[in-house]
Amino acid sequence: MNKRRSFAFNLAASLTMLLIAAAPLAAPFAYVPNEKSGTISVIDTATDRVTGEIKAGDKPRGLALSRDGKFIYVSDQPHSALNIIDLAKKAIVGKVELGESPEGVGISPDGKWVVVAVEESNSVAFVDTATNKLVVNLKVKGKNPEHAVFSPDGKWLYVSAEESDVIDIIDARAQKPLTSITLGARPRGIGFLPDSSRAYVAAEEANTVYSIDTAKQTVLTAIKAGVRSNGVAVRPDGKRVFISNGGDGTVSVIDTANDTVIATVPVGRRPWNMAITPDGKKLYVANGRSNSVSVIDTETNQKLSDITVGELPWGVVIR
């Protein structure tokens, strides 16, 4: 290749790379399991409109996305199963049999494990994502576990047990129970700061959120929230924690610098589980009794819109 052709080739390659870098990244999609409809509503977060529905079983609840964004794992409560949905095909392509009444679903930071809180067996099921096989069904101390959430560093797995007023703490890498912490009545949602230093757990019947030191596994602060606090979502910068309050139809905003509530945002009826966009700008709140998802601006703490979805939306995950 002569010098002139080489220069032209390199210039074209450089311009192509600049165009790619300058192109706006596509906004992520939000996925909402609708318990009564048996579907997952797909929301384009750029337009905040539903772009489609995916059949997800008879009563989908907990959701987790594979790390490559190709699959959704969803618990199907009446069939005691974890359904695996191929997002390209928009269809169930696999099923893992679990114990009775599976609920919350989580995925490890490295994407190797999907975990499911199984209520009736008081256990957490570990499913290997490479084989889609159930490997471990680990008993927990608490009764009726609802959520199982990994710390961002992959060290801990916290499991809320709504009928025992405790949070069970599992060594995630060894897949062994370590200890449990007693909280207020009916602990439910769990969220971690990005550096894994603190966890926030909402106790529904105590109307309280507990800030937990994960190094010492002790409660730092009890924060009064709204009525029937349950869902927890943490902004990616770790500066704010959002709590859905099912009894009064609001979301409490906690400043993590001093663990105080700094705002309360009205949403729909029975707000439940939530998710935040990767850029941290918008919070999506599933309103179970309104059949909608509320969108909140996380900088101004103002509701932007309500999106109609299926019946009894249980939560949100965002790709």
C-alpha cells in the first residue's frame, strides 16, 4: 500500500471510530412482570412507552437479566419454576424446577449464578447460568424468604425473611449461611451501596428502613419511611436510596450522607419493587394496584409520568 492510500485508509478508519464514539447510546429497556396478566411489559426508557409484551408464565414475580442482556430469568409462582426467556425470540426457552412459591430473583455480579428466594421451603436456590441447572438449594434461618440480593462486590447474599423479622446473610462465594440480623416486622426489599459498604432493608410492618454496616453485619440506623415500606433501589452514585411505601402510595428519598429522608414523591397505588436506569437519572416504580409504572426524575425528585402496563405489576428490572 503506497503512502497516499495508507493515509486515506487510516483517515477513513479514524473518522469511523469518531462517528461510533460520538453516536448516542441506545436507552435501556425496562422489564415489568405482571402477576395477573402473566406477562412482562417492555418499556423503552427513551420514550417511556410500552413497546411489547412477553408471555412469562402464569404468575411472574421476580426478574433478573443475564449479564449479556440476552435472557431474562423470571420466577413463576404457581408452577414452582424459574422460566428462562430468550429476549431475541421473546419466548420461554427453558425452565428450572424449584421449591414451592418462588419469589425474588437475583443474579451474581459475575453473572454465573441466578438465585431465587423460595418461600415455602425457606430456602435460596442457586442456579448455574452456564448449565441452567439447580446446583444448591440452601436453607435459611428466616421463614418465608422474599428477596435474595448480592452485594456488588459479590461477597454477600442478603435474604429477607418476611415472617421472621430477620435478614439472613450468606457467604455468596462459599454458598454457606453466616449469620442473621433481627430487624423490624416483615423485612422485604434490599439494596446495597455501590461499594458494598452498606445495605438498606425495608421492613414493611415497621414502616422503617434499616441501614446495615456490611463489614460488621450490624444495624447503623433505623430510618422512618412511609406506610408499609417495601421496595428498595439505590442510585448508581450511592448518594440516594429510594423506598416504595405501599400503604400511602409514595416513594421516600434517603440521603445516604446522613441517612435521612429528604423528599417524599407521590406515585400510584401499592408501589412495590423498583429499578433505576444505569445513568441514575430515572427511577421506575411498579404500582401493583394501579397497573402502572411511575417514572421519577432522581435529581428533582418529581414524578415525570405514569405508564400503563399489565395487571398487578410486581417490580422492574432495567437492562
